[in-house]
Amino acid sequence: MALYKDISLKEFSYWRVGGKADFLFIVDTILELKEALVYLEKLGLPSIVIGNTTNLLFSDAGVRGGLIKLGPKFSSCQFERNVLTVGGGAYLPYVVRQCVNRGLSGIEHLVGVPASLGGAVYMNAGSQRKSFSDNLISVDSLDENGSLITRSRDECLFSYRNSIFQSNTELVIGAKIRLNFQSKSIIRHECLNILKSRRKKFPRKKPSCGSVFISDPAMYDTFGPPGKVIEDVGLKGYKIGGASISTQHANFIVNDGNAKAIDILNLILLSLDRVQAKTGFRLKSEAKYVSENCALIDADQAALTLLA
Ligand SMILES: Cc1cc2nc3c(=O)[nH]c(=O)nc-3n(C[C@H](O)[C@H](O)[C@H](O)COP(=O)(O)OP(=O)(O)OC[C@H]3O[C@@H](n4cnc5c(N)ncnc54)[C@H](O)[C@@H]3O)c2cc1C
């Protein structure tokens, strides 16, 4: 097990925002996971599981507790014909490449999502109007006692950017994925097209968490997706402190170099209010906020609570 103390979340997290976390544990076995939890329990500190932090906004005050991340031993990919068994720590773009190299199609839409497998299951990540759950057969997780639970796809209660793992405290350690045989060149071509289109649409050079807000089908039908609506209310490029609403895609909030969580929360609150005033719809965030006491809160709710 690797244990780091006083980790700078500004340096470590994907959005490059946040104070210091007391502890970061990288665990490679179930025993190590249990040891990490016992260590924290003795200190009376809470913990939170993280993947690649691509959907997380950490508090400016940091985290009084432990972040737990799956290590390399939880990142293996094993293929049996068209079924992939993959560990919860695996890096999604790597997993997609492994599938492409074997002529296996189905999860190309995830090629540009810089997540871990566990985080992608938890969020039911997706793009191109597809969701990860479309191809999942089953998910393995550990409960608080370290007992292994295997759930079929239906038992994971997947919906748009949601899963049962958002309402329990289990740690996703792996999944089985069903793929389809396809010509390697066709799959490769599809991946390149997806990456090209993402490069054009989304900001890449500045840290972000991807889309901040979830698309609401009712709002979409009348006014369009969140990015268009935020642009229509005049917020594209709007800056608060070190953060701004991307000039490239208004559903992205980028860190211009020295953003604080509070700058991002203020931009979220401004977007919520302006969009509601113009459309009557209340946006909901996809991004999640991690508070100083390790609580995980939807970023829109955090903005409302902290800035009230
Ligand atoms: C540039 C960029 C582009 C993006 N594009 C997309 C996109 O196209 N589609 C999309 O859906 N998302 C996208 N995202 C958002 C993000 O990648 C997804 O939400 C992803 O699923 C988060 O995975 P993660 O490993 O980074 O998890 P984290 O951000 O680390 O964690 C997210 C949540 O998952 C939980 N979690 C993480 N790992 C585990 C585990 N092993 N077991 C249980 N819970 C766990 C955490 O507790 C947390 O609540 C993008 C983000 C960025 C930065």
C-alpha cells in the first residue's frame, strides 16, 4: 500500500483545485483497503473513494480524512472471446484501446473520457448518446465489511449518469463488459472520429471536469442542451477569480491557472440562476463537490448551501 500525507489537491486533482488532503491511500489488495480503513478509524477520520478525480471539485480547505484510490493491481484487463473482465482502477482510454487492438467494439464512445473504470461505473459515464451500462454484464464491489458483491447490470439500477453506487458506500473493484467482434480498422476509425470531434468541441488545454451540468430532456426539447442555454444567457467566457465558463463550450468551467473551488461554485450558482430566470428550468450538476469533512455533495447543491 502507498500512503501519502498532506497531498495538495491543487496539484493532484484533475481540476487542479482544492486545499490539502490529510491522507491518500493507494490500495492494491482487499487487505490493504481494510488496513487503510482501520488506520483512519483509529484517527476518527472519514474516507472517500476516488477514481481519477475527473468529476470532483475539492474544497479550498482540503479534506480532513483519507482519499482511497485503487492501485495498479486493480487495473488488469482479461479477455475471454468477446467478454472483458476489467479492474476498477483501469484507465478508461487504455481499456478502449485494448478492445480496439482485439477487434472488439462497443465502448468506443468512452475513448476520450479520462476516468477510471470504477468512476465510470459509479457515474454511468457515456457520450454520443450512449452509456457505459449499455455494455455492462455485471459489476463487482466491496461493502464496508470487505464482502464481495456481484450485481447483474439490472441490479446496478443504472440511469442517465447514475447508478446504485451513488446511494451506497460500496467500492467498485471490477466489471464484466460484453463487446461485439468488428473490423479493427472500422473501430479505430470510429475512435479517431470521436476524438477529433471532441477536440473541436471541448476545451482541452485548461483543467476542467468535463460537462458541469446534466442535460435535462425537457429543457433540451425547448431550449437546447445546457451549454447552448448557458451561452444564450450571456455567460460564455464569464470569469470569476481564476475560473471561467469556457469560451469554447459553455457547459465547461475551466481553471485559468489559479482557480479556487469558491470561484467555480460561484460560476455554477450564476449559471443556475440565469438559466432558471430565462427558461424556468433548474440545472442539475454532474460534477460533485468534496467538502472538508469528506462529504460528497452535488456541486449545484454545494453552491446553494455554501453561497447562501
Ligand atoms: C476532459 C473531461 C471530459 C469528460 N468527458 C466525459 C464524457 O464524455 N462523458 C461522461 O460521462 N463524463 C465525462 N467526464 C466526467 C468524468 O470523467 C466522469 O464522470 C467519470 O465517470 C468520473 O470518473 P473518475 O474515475 O474520474 O471518478 P472521480 O471523479 O474520481 O469520482 C467520481 C465519483 O465516483 C466515485 N468513485 C470513483 N471510483 C470509484 C470506485 N472504484 N468505487 C465506487 N465509487 C467510485 C467517487 O466517490 C465519486 O463520487 C469528463 C471529464 C473530463 C475532465
